[in-house]
Amino acid sequence: LRSMLSIYYGDMEGNYPDRLAALTINGKYTGTLPYSKLRPYHANWNVATQTANFPNVEYGSWWYNNATTSANYGEVRLNCSHTDSKSSVWSSY
């Protein structure tokens, strides 16, 4: 997902999309957004929350910072505070 965003950013001369779903238009970057596979904690999601601030409520979906004025503009993370098999928090990736 980050690689797709990076290519989009280059193609659009330094601008990220307003919504991650823009990566699926005409299938240029991807046909569908990848699923966030965080079982057994959450259902598999291929949708994103688009906000400037990381959500306080955990969904197990993608989070995308689409605020052009934010220092973290274009950042994408998993919206999950559970840990993986190595005890790393999913949202830290």
C-alpha cells in the first residue's frame, strides 16, 4: 500500500490522493485496496479512515492521513493496537 502511494505521489508531482480509494481508479495502482488481515482481533477490512489524526477508536482497518497541512501527510497505518507474534504493535508499522 505504501509503495502504491509512493508511485502515486511521484505521478502526481508531490501530491497524495484525498482518499486511498483513488489508487483503485482504472486499476493503475491496484484493482482493490489490500485487506488488513488482523484476525483474530478484527475482521478483514479493505477500507480506510481518512483523517489528520490517528483515531482513538480501533477498527482494524487502514488509517490514512489526507491532511495536506499535517507533518505526516500521506502516512498510512493499520488501525490496531494489538501485537503481532513478535510483540510489535500493528499500528507501528
